[in-house]
Amino acid sequence: MSISTSVLSDLLQSLPYLRPQLYFKASLTALSHAMEDQVLAATLDQPLIIASFQRERFYRQEAHRYQRLSQRSNQIYVLSSPETEFVNSSEYYEKVAFEPDDALSQEWHLVVVANNYATCLVCRENLGSIAKNHELRDMIPSLDMDTARRFEGIWTSERGVSLKAAEFILSRILVYRPELADKVAQVCQRFGIGESRRELGAAIQNEYACDIDTDPFVQRLVTYLQASQYKLHKAYRSITAQARKESLVNSISTAIRRSLDSQEILQVAAQELGKHLEACRCLIYRAQATDATATIEHEFLNKGVPSVLGQTWDLQLNPLFQEILQKLEGVCVTDTVADYRVKNSPALSLIVKQFSVRSWLIEPVLFQGRLLGIVELHYCYFPSDEWQPGELDLVKAIATQIGAALIQAEAFANLEKLNQQLEALDRTRSNLIAITGHELRTPLSTIQVCLESLATEPDMPWELQQVMLSTALSDSERMRKLVQDFLTLSNLESGRVEWHPESLTLQECVDLALTRLRTRSSTEKIPQIKTQIGKTLPLIRADGDWLVEVLAKLIDNACKFTPAEGEISIKATRNRNQMVEVTVADTGRGIEPNRLEIVFDRFYQEEGALRRTAGGTGLGLAICRQIVNGWNGKIWAESNGKDQGSKFHFTIPIVQGSVEEKPSLIAR
């Protein structure tokens, strides 16, 4: 029963002077509503109204309007392709259900014919636009392309065209509902539908004349134009905002790609974000979850706004910061005057008052759930600022970019640090080769000469033999100490040492270290050594053997660089941290201020590995540092410079509850 021919084609063929125009669905909706409003507003005598919808779903959107129109006329015909409930019926108005494959399913018709005016809208959908819209909808499922559907057709108030259009559509209606023949015949006779133009006579001569109020029609079109203008303006603003957002993100991304300097990246981000969101103040600073305070490092300022750059803010007393730590999400304060968090916090109230903050946005800089910093936006003017979702998303996106940049810069810094460590290890290797080569070769050469002399000179005087043996024994001991220092430092650094802490008196440890020194240096002249160990000094808790080793090495080091006429002093006091502080001071060569830290490095030699006047491997102070760190103490050096002497300090834990010394050290 379906008909394949198009009403528009039939109309254009019947009236060849007509020229179809292009319409979008939004335009057709506005025109149709304007034509319907005209009928509702006019006092027409039972006009003929024919509306053809393509699908039932389109009809359902307008069904309520046609129920109102049915109060104006009993000659209303509504055509649609059924989908669920649409069927042929005569309730309110005549419903005509046509086949889905009928050409009517591609057309949009609205015809109004009255005694004093007529108008019609006859259009056919562009099949190419249907395919294109479906393709776009498949690519972008969330995109609504319905309003962009395109149609071609005729919209006119020419009475002859309206009558001809009514004739074609009424003939289609009779195909589907022949029982309406009498009703259709009545309306055709009344308005002269189907008569030739010659038979219409005077009606054609005045076919544009009408005596009805056209204001509702005009008002509907004006409203549509205004709405369209607003939508265009809104779309333009959205496109502009999106372009600005992309520009902002691109500028920060460029800064990240161009530089690994986190300071430069953060400054660019603060400036660009503050400008884009027209903030009075934009702050970016580093902060971690465990930080008690934060220093404002980067700032964007608008004119007339006071700066907070360089200030230190308390984070523990900041409820907004604590809320961020709990939720790991940004915090918005639309109006600081009314916000309870600001009212109940003296710290926030002071910031708000001092820096005129009216609206406040705080966004955390996160990376894999780890807090790296904070981005703050301040608005200082009345009225308070209400952030839009797009602005919040933008700030979050920038914070994410900043987080990635900070991690990238941190990774680069760690890489540089590793490179420095590798360079230090390489220097250590070189020093190790130089020092061990020198320290081992020299005593080995001496031992070899002495033993060769003893083996090849049987007639050597007894006194000279004793000298040779003594020299060989001395150098072999020197080699043993060198190897022992290497093994000791290796064990300490690798954590293979087992500590045996006990309660000790410091005086006995000092006496034992001095005894060890005098035994080794019986043939050498050493400086005068004085000790000042208080008798009321509390007991200390440490591994006795290792404590004696530290004292012996510090005293031996002082002897090496202090002339025989100089002086060495050993003092001990109780400091404020409930630790005993031991000081080994000398009047010797001294240390340059810029070398006070590196003297504890492995293989450090003040004069170079091969040009020094004092022997040794450069491992003694490194061993001392490892031992002191083992009992959670501290060790450091002081000196006023060259030839000004030096002082070496280290701390030892105190036995809890001890008041005075009690001898308990057993030599092992």
C-alpha cells in the first residue's frame, strides 16, 4: 500500500516555477511552531490542518500541541509512520499511519488552509545528511546531530501552492484511510481543493491577502532568531574558552618539554594559570603530607594585589590543607566571609584579612597518590567568585601536568646525583689504586730489601741484622694495618658488623686508646696529650672495642698533623641532647673550612695520594664516621683554617638513669 513518489516532487512538477530552499531541522521546527501558534491565536472558522511526521517519536513530542489545535478545528489530519502505539484513529483528530517504507517517511509537511489565509511547509530530508549524521554519531556517541539534519523544500503563504499541497497529501490520506472520503470531500469543496487555477477566479488574484493577526507568527520567529543568536554566542564563548584552555595547557606542556628546571616550570604555570582564570593571585608551592610549614615559591599577581611571595605558612593549623590530605581532592571556598572553616580557624582568618582573599581555590599537586605541592587561586574582590566545572577541571589538569613535571625534574635530579656518585666512585677507585699502590709497594720494597740482605749476607754484623729484622717487622705491621682498615671499612659499610653495646666509663676507653698509641709509637716522639674527663660524667652505652678504635684513630690522626712541640687535648662533656660529647683537639696543621665535611670521605688525602708527608690510607676518619653512626651518634670537625689547629667532636649515648661513672670496661 506504500507510495514511493514524493509529495515535494509532485508539487514541484505541478508548479515548475517553485524553487526549493535548504532548511535545517531547527529552522523547520521554528516555522512549524510559528504556523501552529498562528492557528491558536487566530479566530479561524474550522481551518484545514495537515501535519505529516516522519516517525512516531517525532509526533509524540508535538502531540500535546495538536490536542490544543483540535479545539480550533475538526479538519485536522496527522500522518506518521508507526513505531509503538500510533494507529489509524479519529480521537481528537484524524490519525493516519503510513508504511515505514513510504516516501512520506522522508518528508516533513505542515499545511494550513483557512478562508482568509493559507500557508504550507513541504520538505524532504536530504539522504546524504542522514548518512553523514549517522557516521558522526557513531564516531562521537555523545554528540547530538539531530538539530543539524538538512531538508530541501518549500515554505510559502501562496494560497494556490497550499491548496495544491493539500490536494496531494489528502490523496495519500485516502489511500490509507478510504473511510474518510466524505470528510475529505467536504473540506475540498469548501476550500476549492482540486479545482484548476482558472476556476479559483478571484481567490487567486488575492491569494496573499489575509485579514488575520500575524503577530503570533512573527513573535515565534523572533524568539527563534533570538534563541539561535544566544546559542551561537554561547557556542562562540565555549569555543573561545576551549581555545584558551588548550593554549594554556600547551604553553605549560611546552615549558615542561623545554626545561627540566622545576622552578622555571612552576613559574610559567603560575603566570599562565593566573592570567587565564583572571585570578587576583595564583600561588604554587611545594608541600608534602608530613610538612608542618610551606614557603610560597611562585606567584602570579594582578595589579594592586599584595604579594605573599617568600612567606612561610603553617600547614598543620590550616583546616583546608588537612581536608586535602584526607580526601586528596581540591577544596573550594566560594565566600571566605561566610565559610565556617575560615571562621573557625584563626590562621585562615588572618590570611583572609591580611591579603583580602574573598574566594579561595586550593588544588593538590599529586603523582600516584603522593602529595608534591599545592596550587592556590585567590579572588579578592566583591562579589565572591563561583567556579564553573570547566574551570575546576582546568585547574586539576594543570595540577596534573605540574605533578608530572616535578617527578620528571626529580628523576633528572636523581640521575644527576647518581652520575655524581658514579664520578665519586670512579675517583675513589683511582685513589684506591694510587694509595694502595704506594702504601703497599713501599713497605713491600723495604721488606724485600731487608730479607734479601739477610739471605745474601751471612757475614752481616749482628747489630745490622737486628736493624733489618726490625725494619721488615715494622713495614709488615704497616701493611697489616692497611689491609685491616680496608676490611674494617668494608664490613662497616655493608652492615656486616655485629654491635655489642654495654655500659662503659669513658675514662677507661680513653686510657686504653692512649696505651695502644704509646705501644705503637714507642720509638716516635709524639706531642703532649692532656685529658679532661669529668669524674661525674654519666656512663655511656656503646661497643667498647669500637669506641676505643674511634678514640685511637682520632688521637693518631691528631699526632700525625701536630708537631712534637704541639699539644693534643681530649675532653668530654654532657650536652643538651642527653649525649656525651667527646672532643679531640690539636694545635697542628688545621683544616681549610671548605674541607671540614670531605675529610670524612674515603681515601681523602689533604696533600694528594702521592705527595703527602704523613702516612696513612685516608680511611681512618671514614671508619670513625661509620662507627659513630652505628650507635646513632654524630661526628664533625671544626677548624679556623690553615695552621690553626683542629677539633674533632663525636657523641655517645648515655646509659639511662646513670649519674656517675662506675668502672665496667673489660679489655678484650
